[in-house]
Amino acid sequence: MAANLSEKEISLEEVRDCLDETMKIVISNYKRTEIPETFLPYEAWIAGKNRIDVIKRGMDMKDVRLAAFDLDGTLLDSANKISDFTIRQIQKAIDRGIEIVIATGRSVPLFPEELKRVSGIRYAIVENGAGIYDLKNQRFLFRRTIPYDIVRKIADCLEVADGFAEFFSEGNVYSDIENISRLNQVDKDDNFVSYFRQNHTFVNHLKAQDRLLENIEKINLFFVNQNVQEKIKMVLKEETEVSATSSIADNIELQNSSVSKASGLKWLCDMLGIKKEETIAVGDGDNDRKMLRFAGIGAAMANASETVKGDADVILLSNNEDGALRFLSEYLELD
């Protein structure tokens, strides 16, 4: 039982009743039978003004060796910024000996600059598991591409599709210069448009670049028209070698069906000699679901969909409240 609670046994229902409606509760759903009884998730969080008390049941904090975090909607707030608090707590966890892993649909050049400057983040699961990147030595440890014929089919569809596409290859992000005018249609936010113009390589007539299309790990599709999105899904329906996920509304993320953030996390665990029961994974999107189910503790952000929350052991505060690192800070008692 956590400190500052009554010495008598307090039921979960009593905890719920005492919480203010504005406070966030994290309840374990106990859906995953593979978690040992000695490594159960938190029953609840009690959010206070300056701290979070945690009710713990049967957990040994020393068991945690690796924590994997999604970026968009998790470490990044709604303005795509990462807070000073989050950066500080990540560094504290690293100094404690915890392997901090970034697990994202992005490629490394699209990482926030503040995160790139954190000392000690060694590995990243990028492009939804299509790549494992060694940040220190700036090289891929693992890459898995999408079959060329499928990439070609998607490129052909985009000639008539009302949207914008990103093609990820060997750490770089490419887009067709002919589609640049669609950026403002995809998102009216000037910061979004500026971000894409600065971080993408625009090429003429991308569909004719066979050498590039043969080395694509991920395709990210943004759509203005919902009907076009459904047409692309129909095209992919019969393709077993590619999987489709989503991290935000109105987009489809395509990668080889043999990879996911979960497969990337397993690959890293095998390389580092870490058991999955010794891991924590935090995310908010459809592309995080398998990873949350795989990890010893799967934590979903308050801003995640109900579907994603259903795959998690714990529901955290939102990305605008530093929920991910507040969770880790209490979990590992970093302060």
C-alpha cells in the first residue's frame, strides 16, 4: 500500500469515490494472462496538485530494465513539443540504468531536436518497426522494406488520389514535388506545412524513381477525402505482405506485414538480453497496440482511443500533462 493512505485496507472502489472528477484514474484491466502475478500493473493513480501517489500490488521496481515510448501523442504534446520535465526525467531514467527506447512511426531526421540532444538514448524503433536504428553510431541495425510491386501500386494510385504521401527510405523521407500543393489541403496548420517543407526531400515524378521505390520501408498517406482513403484500403485488402495502421486521423501508415513496433521491441530485447517482462511500453495510437500487448507493462495515454486503451494495462494522464514520464517517474521513484 502506498504511503499517505490509511493503514486500513482500502478498496479500489473507495479510491475511485475519493477522486475529484477532474483527476485521472488509471485502472488495470488485467486482460493479459501472460503477465506473472509478481509483475502486476498499477491498480490506480491518485493525481494530486504536485505529485501522484500510486497504489502498487506485487511489483518490484528493480525488474524494469527497458522503457519504450511512442512520440506523437505520447512524449510530444498537442503542439508537437516535448516538455523540459519529460527531457529531465528521461535523462534521470537513463542515469539510473534504464534503457530508454523511442518507438515511433517517424524516421530519425524527424525526431525533435531536444530529444536528439539527450545523452544515452542508444536505440530507436523507427517507421513502425521497419527499422531499428543505432543512434550513437548512426546506422540501421535492421531494415525491412515493402515489396516493390506494392509500392508501385500505391504510387500509381496517388496520381489520382486527393492527398499527400511520404515515402521512407534508409532514414530519409521523400515526397513528390507535384503533391506539394496538397499540403495546405491536408492540414491548415502553417507549422505543419513548414515542418514538411523543411524535413522532406521533394523529387520530380517520384513514381519514375525505380531505384528509390525498391528501397521503401514505410509509406505514410494523408487524405483530404475520406472516400479516397477507403479506395486505398480496398486496394490493399488483398495484399498480405503489407500491413496498414494509423497514428492520427485521416492517415494510413503502410509497412511490411512482418514488422511492427512490437517486433522491433522483441528484436531489441533479444539483442540486449532483456526479458519482455522487464519492459514498459507507452503509446496512444493504433500502431502502438501490438507493442502495448507485448511489453511487460503496456500503458496507454488518456488521449488514446478506447480501442488502444483496451490493449493496455494502465491508462495514464494525457500527453499534454506529461503523463508518460510522470508514470515512469513514480514507477521508478526517480525523484
